[in-house]
Amino acid sequence: MALRYEDSPLCDGAIRKEFRLLDRDHNGYLEMHEFVSASYEANLQTVISTTQLREYIEKVDRDGDNRLNLKEYMAARRDPAMPVIIKAIVRRAADVHRSRHRRRRTEEVNGVFGCIELC
């Protein structure tokens, strides 16, 4: 039986990468607005409310600054009690990022080949 994404152990590198993807303003913290925008991108805003996201962040925020640093996020991400919906938001944000990167790369390659064909 294959492990599902939710059941597989995550290495530090994978968790750090997720953190960087969610940290849109690159300030080293995951703030409420970043979780909300990720939930909208994942089309999960109807499944989890802003209030539920805020409650979860408050629950795992150990220093009480209403945002998650990398250490807090890593601890929360490894916690088996982490809500599946939060995992879904993280997974979807990573998928969106990869899709954008692939599309941008394809456009670059097509542009290069288009120039070669014209020459």
C-alpha cells in the first residue's frame, strides 16, 4: 500500500520549501493574509473560513506574535493532528507554484525556438 501525501514523513528540506512558497512577502514569517491568499488560490475558501485559519495559527503560534516562523511551521507541519484542510492548502499552493514555473519555462523555450525558426 502506497503512502498518501498526508501520511508520508516530510524531510526538513520539503517543509522549508513549503514555507518559502507560502511566505509571499519573504519576511520569514507566515502571516494570516498569506494563508488566506493560499486558500483562495486553492479554491478552498468555501471549505475553511478565515476564522478557522486564524484559530489554527493561534493554536500553533508558540511566541504569540500571530504569525508563524519557520520553527513553528516545521513543528506544526510534522504534527499528525494538523488539519487535513491546511495540508490541502499547502499542497495546492505548491502545485500552483510548480504550474506557473513550468508555464514560464515553456514560454521561454518556445520563445527561443521561435527565434531560431525565424532566423
